[in-house]
Amino acid sequence: MAKNRDDEKMTREEAGQKGGEQTAKSHDKDFYEKNGEKGGEKTADTHDKDFYREIGRKGGKA
């Protein structure tokens, strides 16, 4: 929870949570889908198939 007193600062975690809550209030599901798609495309551009193979291997163990 964010601090209200001037002598206490918010932690990074608190500030991030506050920002995330505000973003969720002002954006819909489509915003998050587009954002995730962009991230997936960027990851695919910067990693090779060995990267995905390793992720699949780790996921298979879980």
C-alpha cells in the first residue's frame, strides 16, 4: 500500500503496484494483447530456436 506520510517514501514495489493499478483502470484487454504480441515478436527477433528449446525443456520438467 502506498505511504501517505511525507517522511516515508514508497518502495519500488509499491510504486509499481500503484502504476499497474492505474494502467489497468485506463486500458482494456486489447491493450494488453497488443503489448504482449509486441513483446513476443521482439523476443522472437532476438532469440534463436535453442532459446525456445531450453524453455520447453524447463517447462516439461515442471
